[in-house]
Amino acid sequence: QVQLVESGGGSVQAGDSLRLSCAASGRNVRSYVMGWFRQAPGKEREFVAARGWRDGSAYYGDSVKGRFTTSRDNAKNTVYLQMNSLKPEDTAVYYCAAVVGRGTYYYTDWPYWGQGTQVTVSS
């Protein structure tokens, strides 16, 4: 199994930026695809971004394309979500997730999760 520890959430104004971090530990960490999801109250958990450890491919949800970027530091087994031009509709709990093999857009396919970190964007 892999353990995920998130940090970096907070309250910001519209147009501001935040960077979330997710530190991964456990066996065969680089066998996992790492992803980000978010969930607003009363809403379904939504795919945000994903990147594998061993290649440069990254994928983004339509609502964040052009504003969010996910990156990694292989030496630290840490992935990041850089969030720019934040909007009030980005307000949600953001979760780091991991899956062995192929990642998908559906949260039910991801078995490993961080604790979540709150991001609140005020207009």
C-alpha cells in the first residue's frame, strides 16, 4: 500500500494561487499513478489532474485546464498541484489519490487516498 499526506490548502481571493503537495510513502511508490480530485458539498467527487511517476504524461479535468498544473519531485516522492487564477467555483476539499496501473476520471477506481485539504476561494 501507499500512504499519502497532503498539505497546502487554505483560504484565498479569486485570482490568487495555491500549491498543494502530496507526499507518498510505502512500497513501490513509483508503480502508482498519482491524481487529484475535489469535492464540493453536495457534489460528486470530481477529477482534477493526474500524472504517473515514470513518464511525463499529465491529464486535467475540463474545468481546470489552462489554470492548474500537476508536477512531481521523484527524489521526494511528492506530487504537486499548482492552482492559478482560482475561482470561487474551485472551492472544495481537494484529495490526493493513487492507483496501480491506469488512472481513470472516476474516483471509484482509485483505492488510495489522502486525508483531503480544504481550498476556499472568495470573490
